[in-house]
Amino acid sequence: MKTTKQDKVGIALFLLPGVALFLAFFIFPVIYVAGVSLTEWTGFTKASFVGIDNYIKIFKDPVFTRSIINNIVWALVAGFIQVPIAALVAILLSFKPKGWKMFRTVYFFPQVISGIALATLWAAIFNAEYGLLNGILELVGLSGLTRNWLGTLESAFPSVLLYWVLYIGYFMVIIFADVQGISEEYYEAAEIDGASRFMQSLYITLPLAKGSIVTCMTLAMINGIRQFEQVYMLTNGGPGNRTSVMVLYLYKEMQAFSYGTSSAAAVVLIFVGSLIILGLNKTLGKETH
Amino acid sequence: MKKFIGIFLTGVLSVSLLAGCGGKGAEKPSGEAGKDGDTPVAEQTDTEQPSGDKVTLKWPCIWSGTDSKADVIREIVDDFNEEYADKYEVIIEENTDYQAYRDGLRTSISAGSAPDIFTFDDDFELYLASGRLVDLTERMDAGWSDNFIEGALEEGTFEDKVFAVPYEMGVTPIMYNKRLLAEAGWDSFPETFDELWELADDLVAAGITPFSQMTGENAWTSMLWYSQIVLAIGGPDVYDNPEDPAFVEAAEVMQKLFEYTTGDAVGAGASVSGGHFLAEETAIFINGPWYIGRLQEDGQNDMYEQVEISPVPLFEGGKGEKGGYVGFVQAYIAAGDTGDPAKTEAQIAFLEYLTEPARVSKLSAHSGALFYIQSDGEADYERLQGQMIEQIEAAPYIQKSFNVISPAAVVNEFPQALSSLVLGEFTPQEFVDSLNSKR
């Protein structure tokens, strides 16, 4: 069907509100932040143009480079560990073992709890003096492993990551819904051919659920790049900036009345985030149905 | 016809959406406008004069919720609203999360607006530079300044003009639990650092952890320790030179202090650090008079009765003097300049009301906090509060804490540098260099 001129006007009018909102609330702030990143501004006084000095400054700051690395590690763990675990659980639940509904609810339940509340809970679990984790380790005779999990240079970042990786419910539900939609005929045919459940999962479920898995990986990696509240609540970037991430870095710069460097960090964050997502789409996205 | 309806609906949708974007503050419920101090200029001006000539002031107030000053502040505001019922009304907007309040306030001022009444704890120069503070000089000169203790107003003065009222005083002596000290065989607090280490060893031998420390959040109590030690070593003028060796030496002392603290001190926040002291798990702690309420309400085994206070011990060979104190403005109160003379009049009237000695005495007695306001005759001070006042009066000097004299970037870096120091990643010199690199 040919699109007439009137149709085009209608389409344009329908698109107009969305485009206007997108420009006002996404494009304009990004341009504004990019502009501020080229200035020295306390937020209280007049901004002065400093060119790319803020970018040079933040890239010379080892805390910022550590934050970028932490974010990249976080994104990779999210995309390639957290989501595969979620996919595995979703596939296992799709076999409808006994109590599968309960497990589905249990896995999803933490998603309805605020991240701040969870972080507070885990801060107590990781506490060196009265924490549950050290208590369990002592109970099972592994007291040699007890430590101040969030207060040791080596264990702080893995601890923060580990607790977060466990929350797979959101991705599990998305993948599970996709898996449920796969026609039974494929499995019946595979069964006739003598394929085991493992083989069926590997050659039927995974390829057909690839679209939702890649979507979950994208979402998880975006989450990894923009991490803030968990780190802020659990460690505030410590000890020794070991757990710092980019959003926390820019927040602290803002708190220090350095809006220029804060904005420069925000621009880098957008850039790194875009690179990761583009990379993911290039490698995995094009093969999805 | 269908196309016409489609275009018409699109137009309606566009207009309604865009109208939603550009909504005025007046369309917001009044209770929501300016929440957390984040009140855009348009919202303030749209809602400031609800009816007639009555001026409404909004106060995003941190002294709310469970804060020990909340009840009396509410009472003062209610009394003010009753007394000036025809002219003024002050509306408290409760802010129980201080960091969120602070962020909101800064954002608001950055956006070119300031709340009608607000408090802040440091960076007076920056708030001043915003040009949004009401000049209070004229009324101060007319007699209001008599309410304040001598010299206090200098803290809120710039080029002979008063722009902020120094209100709450922060003094931070050492608090110790005499019952726990007695268990270690001590009946008084050490007068020198050498004795302090002896006490620490005796406490450890008695199975008691000597000190509460923290590196989480803003490392508040440990930052106060660092301030006390820097001053004890370098004397009251030490802050004039950030390269003074006293900073490095104090860092060495901090390393030693952390050898005598709880296993969760690295990464611990204020609630954990204070919680150990309240639970009698540690014997020695630093905080201000506002903590007295916590000692009374949350201290276990009536531990409040066991708490005494002391200035920091003398550091052998240091330039600090016996009895030297750390003190600073814990809260300034200021008024946001709207350019509206009627509002300015109301703002100053309320600030004067809030700083009247009788009211402040009541606030002090109720909360334990100390203020820069002259006491109202024979003030009935709480036990620890009275001790603090005695020690302040006897102090050879009262110098500010490290966070007050340092730029915000240094204050932000302090917890990280401290954790690196006590975990052995930084030497004391590297600790100081790390902080100075943020100046």
C-alpha cells in the first residue's frame, strides 16, 4: 500500500509528541552535560570554559580508571554470568519439576524489594563482627575464611558483585516466558529421535530463546554500567576506592562542587555504555531471529 | 473522515502531553513543591503568596523525624505561626535523609533558587558565592546580634555583612565508658597519649575493644579522631600549612588506633561505629552533644550513666595544649533571597524568633545540642552538656575539625584514603599526599 502525503502528515503528528519528549528529556540533557563537561563550574558561580581539561583530569585520576574497569567487569559478569545462570534456572523450571511455581516466586521475589533495602540487608550479612556469612563459616568449621568482606581490599569488590549476581529473578522470568512459548512439537520430535533433555535444551530451547537471552544480556549489561545504589549503600566505593564505579565517581565529583569533571565522567559513561551495547548487538544481536 | 479524526486526536494528544511538560509549580500539591529543598524558582514564586498579604515561608527542615530537636523546633514554628497568624506562616518540609537534603539544596541553589529558610553545615563561602543569601546585617546591627555569643557571628560574616546565622555548635570531645575503663583497672581517662596506649592495652587484656572507628560513609568519628590528633601534634595553627608534618604523624597514630578497634571498622558506617559504643562493645568514642540523646535512649544497660567526656589527651612533644577542643559550626541557618521585600521581612522575623535565647535554651535542654546563642539566665544543662560547656570554657583554644577546614573534594576522599592507610595500602605520607592531591 502506498503511503500518501496525508498519511505522512498523520505519522509525523503521531510521532511528534514522542520525538519532542525524547529531545527534551534525553538529547537536550546529553548535549547540556557535554557542554558542562567543557567548563569549570561549582554549581554556585559562573561556569568558565576549560576545553578538554576535565577529561584529561579524570583520566589522570586512578580512581576514575578503576571505576571504568569495575563497570566493565560488572557489565561482563552481568551479561555472561548472571544472565546465563538466569537462563539455566529458567530452562530447569520449564521442565516443571515439583514445586517449580514456588521456586519461580522465590527467585523473583527479591525483585520487588528495593535495592537500598537489599543492600542494607547484605551489609549486615557481610559484617565482620556479627554478620551471617562469617557466622555460617564458623559454624561449618571454616573460620579461617572469615573476614571483613566489605572492608578488605581483595574481597570488597567480589563481595559486592557476588550478592548482586544472585538476583537473577527478573531475567529468569523474561527467559522463562520465552521458553514457555516454544512449541511442544519440537520437543516431541526430538524425543522420538531419542534426544535427552540436556540435548533438547541445548539444541532447541537455547536457540529459540536466544532473542530473550540477548535482550536480557543487554539489559543486564546496561544495569552493570549504571550501577550506583548498591555500591553507594554497601561500601561507598571503599575500601580505598576498590569498589568505585563511574556513577558513584561522578556523584562524588558533584558533591565536591566539581560539576565540570562530574559531567565529563557522565559523558564517558554514556560513551562506554554505548560501546558495550553496540558491541553486544554486533556480536550476538544480528544472529537472533 | 477517519484521517481527520486521527489528526485531531494526534493534535489533542500532543497538546496535552506538551502541556504536561510545561506544568507550573502551582499545579503541584503545595505539600510537594520544594520537597527536599529542591524547589525550582518558578515553583517558589508561584506558591509563595497563597492568599492576601500573608507571607508563607517554606523550610526544608533536617530537624524532623526522630531528630532530637524535632519536637521543640515544631513547637517553635507552631508558636511563631500563632503569634504572627495574620502576617506570616512557616511550613516545615520534613527532610530525614541528610545527604538527600544536602544534594537537593545544592541542586536548588545551582538552579538559581534557594529555599526560604534552610540550614547548611559547611562551605559557607560557596553558598555565599551563589548570591542567594539574604543580607541580615541591618537587623543584626539593630540589636539582634546581642542574642549571639561573642565572636560567633564572624562565622557567618563576609566583608562586614552577615549572610548566615551560626546556630548549632559542634564540639566533639572524647566520650568514654567509665564502667569499662574500671574493668580494665582505670578510674580516670588518660591525660597523655602514652597513657592512652596503656589504657588500650589494659582494655584489650580485659577483653574489651578500646575504640569505635569507621571508614564507611564520611568516616565521621575517625575524621574527628584525626582532627583531634592533628591538633594535638601540630597545635591550633596546624591547618595553615597542609604540608605540616603533623598530618603525617597523625596518620601514623590513626594506624595504631585502628589496631585497637573492632573487626568491622573498615567499611563501618556511623550506625555500626556508634552501635558498638552504645552496646558497650567499645569503651571510647568521639561525637558531639547531639549524641547525648542517643546515649540516653539507645545505650544498653543504662550505659548513659557510665559515659563521661574528656578533651583529647596531650600528645607528648606535640604543640597542642592540654584541654584543646575541636569545635565548629554544626549548622548555619540562612534565608534564600527572592528579591521580595515582604518575604525578606518574614524570613528575618522568623530567624530572629528562632534565635531568641529562651527558645534556644529550651531547644538545647531538650536535645542536648549546644548553640551559638546566649543562654537564658540560669540554664539547666544536662550532665554531659554541662561538662562540655565547662571544658569549652576552660579550653586554651577551640579549633575546627579537619572536614570543616578542607575542601569538599578532600572530605570526600578522606574515607577512602583512611581505609587505604589502615589496610596498609598507603603509608602515612601517601595518605596525606592522597588528600592533598584533591586540594
